[in-house]
Amino acid sequence: MPKQPLIVGNPVLVVVDMQESGGMPAAEVGIEHMAGYDDRIELAERLIAAARASGIPIVFFQEVHRPSGVDFGRELDGNEGEHCVEGRAGTPLHPRLLPDFTGPNHEFHIVKRRYSGFIGTEFEIVLSGLKADTLILIGGLTDVCVHYTFADAHQRDFYVRVVTDCVGGSSVYRHDAALDAMEYLQAGAVRTGDEIIAAFEQLGAPVLEGATR
């Protein structure tokens, strides 16, 4: 298959689990993280600002588990300890990366209990209302929530892009492997933040009418 254009149709920026825990020690949050979280936060701010300036909708995902553990499922069977527990430090969205419900842009905050943003959430309803075609993913973890959301979006026939310098994995090796797997599914899926920002600026998409938060 030929490499597709960077953005096809209507884009949506998807911020995956950019929560306070990203910069905390693994012993405190139960998951290892690649270094460089602060740099990814800064780039995420630029991407969000560019999306807002061009009227591109934004979905902010937040992984949250109930303190009882009833919704962890099989997530603790591997290398991950308890993480993203409601009411605990590290679980809130990063304070610099919050949806703005007061402005003209369509922005959404969706809580999820599973790795993929499609499982048990309103994500598909939101995307349908926005008439979305291309999803641009940032956040973490590259090899877990980003990868699973990407794969589910791919199987639902969305064009999907992942911003290589604005995602971080549980290790550099797993991060690189996940990016390779996503590029395997869609040629041209792996893009840089500068490429996405330039595309947003060039697109200058108007805010879609008729959609609600």
C-alpha cells in the first residue's frame, strides 16, 4: 500500500493518559517509564495549542481504576503493579494538559478502565459525532495504551498517526518495538511533533458545528 497523506479528512488529537504519574518513580505508581517525560509534556502543550489554533478537536484520556481493584482485570498479571487508582497521587491529568471546556474548540475528557480507549468508553460515539477520519496519538505508554488504542482504531478503519517524540514506553526497547508494529499496520503512521504541528497550521480546520462535548 502507498504511504497515505499525513492527515486524511477530519483529524482529532488524542492525548493518551498524560497524567501526573508519568514523571514519578515506578515504585510509587506501579509502572516503569522512559526518561524524558518533561520534554514530552512541553511538546504536548505545543501540539494542543496548535490543535486549538486550528479548531481541531481534542480527546483527553485518563486511566482510572477503582480503589477496590474490581476493574483491574488482568492488568496486574504482568510487570505492572497497581497504578492510576482513583484518589491517589499521580492519577489526575497532568495540570498543564487539561481540556478547556470554555473555549470554542470541541474538547473531551474520557475516563477509561482498560488499555484501549475504545473499550467500555464513549470514544466511538464522540468520533462519530465529530465525523473523524484521522486520529493523532500522543502520550503513554507507547507499548501499552497507545499501541492498543492504535490497533483498535486501525481495525475500525481510522487513519492513525503516532507522534514519536511525544510518546514514551515502559522501556526504550518496548517503545521502539511498538512504533515499529504501528508503522507495520499503517505505512506513514510514525510522525514527529514538528510534522504534526506544521500539518495543523496548514490545515487550519474550522470548528465542526453540531457536535457537543
